Amino acid sequence: MWTSGRMSNAKNLFGLGVSLYFWGLMDLTTTVLSGSARPLTEGQEDNLSDKLHQRMKRSWVWNQFFVLEEYTGTDPLYVGKLHSDMDRGDGSIKYILSGEGAGIVFTIDDTTGDIHAIQRLDREERSQYTLRAQALDRRTGRPMEPESEFIIKIQDINDNEPKFLDGPYVASVPEMSPVGTSVIQVTATDADDPTYGNSARVVYSILQGQPYFSVDSRTEHYQMSVLESAPISSTVGRVVAKDLDEGINAEMKYSLVDGDGLDVFDINTDPNYQVGIITVRKPLSFESKKSYTLKVEGANPHLEMRFLNLGPFRDTTTVHISVEDVDEPPVFESSIYFVEVPEDVEIGTTIQIISAKDPDVTNNSIRYSIDRSSDPGRFFYVDITSGALMTARPLDREDISWHNITVLAMELNNPSQVGSVSVTVKVLDVNDNAPEFARFYEAFVCENAKAGQLIQTVSAIDRDDPQEGQHFYYSLAPEAANNPNFTLRDNQDNTAWILTRRSGFRQNEQSTFYLPILISDNGRPVLSSTGTLTVHVCSCDQEGVVMSCNAEAYVLPVSLSRGALIAILACIFVLLVLVLLILSMRRQRKQPYIIDEEENIHENIVRYDDEGGGEEDTEAFDIAAMWNPREAQLVVKNRQDMLPEIESLSRYVPQACIMDNNVHNYVLAKLYEADMDLWAPPFDSLQTYMFEGNGSVAESLSSLQSVTTDSDQSYDYLTDWGPRFKKLAEMYGATDSSGVLW
């Protein structure tokens, strides 16, 4: 197998390290030190010869050498060394070199395999040579190795100066142009290798023209920047190509022709100002890529064939776009999470790890929480640091089978940056509910029913939802397994029939039976419950129509419709109303006509302590006593607190009329007592009676028959009523011109 190596030669390296490029594994016969190769001694090679012959595969692959250009030494420039695994160092192997520059530019020692360059090399003239090597048996000429091809590359040194190929340049700029206005773009090229070191790197500077003009030291290229949060189609910047023509001949069309941002940015031509507008095509990320380079071409779309030889009518420029960092909210590893959890999961069980990170280079710490508006029942909890989503309350699929919660991720150092993700939790069913009757069942059996007669069909429901579907099993409860009255038949379709086991049911013997029924499901574990069927014994006609039962409130005759029932109830209600009305009328007829004290305001006699009526006197007579003459006499005899005070109208009342059995005489008697009482206040409240006071010298006090004006009314009689009416006499009595009352 072919191998290669390099010998150290300080005078050939011009103070620079020489790099060795080996493809594959390192050969055992070469020791590499600081970029140079040192051959092993003959004894060392003999000790390794056995190991070399024992290998079934080649130790390493060689196919490339490097040599520095512009070598000026007097000795041949060492390039590298070829070596075959078949070479034992005894000179039996002969090395042959052929190909580009073999024997002219490069020579080989046919015994050692050392390759030297015997001419000065110039990378700018030729950058590499392709040669072929062959190892032959020196005695027989038989090839010991198949012919192999390898390349010698010429390494660049900075031996070329940059040049302006298109100069001299002429440019113009309008006066009063703002600072930063682009004047012209100049381009210099360097023949050195741009991929090796800084030999081809061009740096620009202005020797004359400061301080009015400046040049970008690295390029005259466009420099733009854009925020990583810039939306799609947002403008990044503008480029413009100058054209001395006018009108249609100055129209420009811009396009992106090269660069690493062709799929990230677009360019459009503004037809009004003939500028190229660069826009965002895809979302940007400062963390993924911080800058892009675009090669923009501006070309005239309208060309005249006669001037094509003056072209090309196009030019290019380079645009560097820097992506600026923006503080972004945390981003979750997944855009949505879907979790399935059984409903019997223990509280505190971790059901999902929610992970988010800060996309910024600062990589701030994240704190997790749950948006409580998405989990009002607080069924879940998330660990603040790890993002572990756990159960906080028992789950019940039959109550809530789906939970849609929102998990928040907040930057620790910037709480305003919050990211969110939706987590959908599906609660899986567990057989934790026993089946039960679909409704309350109440059946009836006729007294003339026969054995084996169907009286009820029952079904069940289960809140669980097994994947294989619901299936129920029915049987009589153990305590009713030997029931002599009824039996049960499971129909194997989630229903069961209740049948009579005998005939001869009698309502007067037992009117109601309670039949316990056991219902089981097909879950794991099996759950069951007991439901009770109530059976009433009823009397029926020959066709089995129920006539009457012990529980009429629950079972109605089949022939009685709902409309008939409503009509019957309405009639009963009307009859009740009529009866109550009649009873009320009869009661009102029998009730005596008794006037209530509070309502009979006209017959209350109130006593005051001063003339004209005062508030201190609130004692009144019970006028109801006047309707009973005997009570009136009793009141007169018991009233001892009244003594005659002044003369009153009673002096004109005949004494024979005092105790007459009528209201008229009663009132006169009371007036007489009041007049005889020296300490009794005047009874000057106005009362209305059935008749006016006959025999009174004041005649009627009523104003019903009085004249219409005060001037026609005479109050002279008030002077004859005594001192108690002195005030009224002064107010209403007649006086002469001297002021004397008369």
C-alpha cells in the first residue's frame, strides 16, 4: 500500500510551518512532529516489519501533497515521500513517477520514494499538479502495487497586489446631498488565493478627498440590518444602480443572483424611482444565523441590438444583511401537547414534561405556570422549574373527559416575556361505576294473570364507556333467587323480562311485591348493583285492562285518557269553589249587625280639659251601650265622677224625659250629668245621630239647613248658654257700637 511523508527542512520553509494532509489512519513508519515528518531508523523499521505484513488492510490512504509557491532556494524543494507496505528497505522496490510535470517539475528517488520540486512554482500560473506513482520489483519489473494517482497542490503566498481593473473612475454627486449618500462603487481584485489565509483580502482607504468623502475599508458593498422579529414582506433596505440614460433606457430590473440568503430575502423593483427593495421572505433568527450575503444584479430590460457590443448593460453589487437580536419569549419544544391519562391516576402523578427554552443567546432561566382560566377546577399543577405536569385533584371521566389547559413559560429575568402552549389531556375510562336501572320501574300484575306472563321489561345504564362496549347481565338477587311469585329472563341484549311464576294473585292478600334484581357489567373488575322492581296487584277485566289497583296514584286505567283526567279535576275544582262561596254567603247572613268601634267614628264621645277641644282628653264613651237601654241606665248610675258645674241645656229638658227608653232621652240624660259635674270638661265634639235634639232651645246645630252665608246666621243665643260658651259668644255673638256684647 502507498504511504507518504514529509521531511523537515528549515531552509525550505521560509519560517512557515508546512501542513501535512493525510487521509485515513497514520502510517506506523512515520512520526509527525510540529508539521514535519521524521523517518524511523533501520532497526525500528525491522522491528515493525512483522506487524506490517500481518495487516490485512491498508494502514492509511494518501492522495494529496502540498508545496509552497515561489521557492527561491538552491536545493530542490522537498515535497513528500512515497512508501509501499511491500518495501522492506533493502532496495528491492523501485518507485516510478509519471503525470503532469513528472521529470520536469518534480522528481522522485526511485529507492527511497522522496519527491522534490526542481523548478520554481507559481500558484497564480498553476495551482495543482496531478501525478501517478507505481512501485515495481527492481529485479523482475513486476508491479508490487497498483498504479495510484495523487495531487500536489501549490500553497499560496501573498505575492500579488490588489488592482483596480476598471479604473480610473469618474463619479458625480449632487450638491447638498445628505451625509451617507452613495457616490460610486469601486472594485479591486487580488490574484492570490482567497481561500487560504488573508493573501487575497482587500482593504480600501482614501488617500485624498477627506473629510468630504469616505470609503468602507472592507468593501463599498451595501450594509443593512434587520430585526429578527421582522414580519414577512417587511422592507430591509434599498439598492440603486445609476444609469446615465433617460426614460425607458434608464429603466432597471433588480434580481438576486447569488449569496446565502436567496431563500430568505426577495428583491422587487420600484418602477417610479428605479430602486431595488429588499424584503423578508422567511422568518429570521438571530440565534440560527446572524448575517447574510446577497449578490444583487441591476440590468436594463430594454436593449438595442446595435449597441450590444458596448455592453454588458448590467452590474452587480454585494449586500451584507445583519440580523439583530430581539428579546424573544420562551419557545416550547412542541407546538402542542397531547396526553392520555387514566381517570384513577393517583394525585401528584407526573403525566407530561413540558419543556421550553429561551431562544436568545442569553438563555435565561424559565419558570412554568398554568393559566388558571384554562383550568378553573385546578385539576393540574406544573412544577415551576422542571415543567413537570402533575395531577392535583382526582380525575373523573364521567364528569369531565377532556381538559384543555394552557401552560405558560416566563423568563426569570424578564417576566414580560411569556410563551404559552396548549396541553390537551384525555381522561381514559376506568370501570368505576356500577350499572343501574335506566329509570324507576313500577309494574302491575292482574289478579287473573297466568304463570309465565310478561309483566315488565327492564334495562340498565352505566356511566362508564368501555372500548368493547357495554354488556349487562341480569339475575334475581340472592335473597330472591327462589322467589315463588316471579322469575327473570336475561335477553342477552342488555334487557331482561320479568315473568310471573304462578297465577292466583289476590289484592286483598298482598297488594304490592318488591323484587330485587342484580345487574352486573363486563368491566374489569366486574361491578354490580341491585335495583328494586315494585309490582302492584290490580283487578283487571278479561282482556287484561287494569280496572283498579292499590296504588291508584301511580297506575291509572288504560282507558282513562289524560284529557278526561284533566276534565274531571276541573269539575272537582269548580264544585269546591261553589261550596266555599255558598258557605261564605250563609255566614254573612247570620252575623249580627254590630258596628265596630274603630269604624264608627261618628258615635265616639271624647272628653277634653279645655274649651274648644284639647289633646289631653282621650277618654271616650262606648256608644254601643246606647243601643241597649238597660246598659244605658247602668252607665248613668255608675258615673259618679261628674258633678254639675254650670247651667247647660239640660235645665230646659223635662225631667220626665230623662229616663225614656230611646236614644234621644239617653243623650239628654248624659248631657244633664255633664252639666251637673263641676269638674267635667265640655263635650263639644260634633256627633251625628239618627235625629236632631228635640226640645233644645238651641234647636238644630246642623248646617244642612242653614243659610248659605255667615251674615245670615245669628249666634246671639250663645250668650244665654252660660260661661262655658263665653268664648264662642265673644267670637260670634252680636255687640253694639260701644263694644258691649248683647
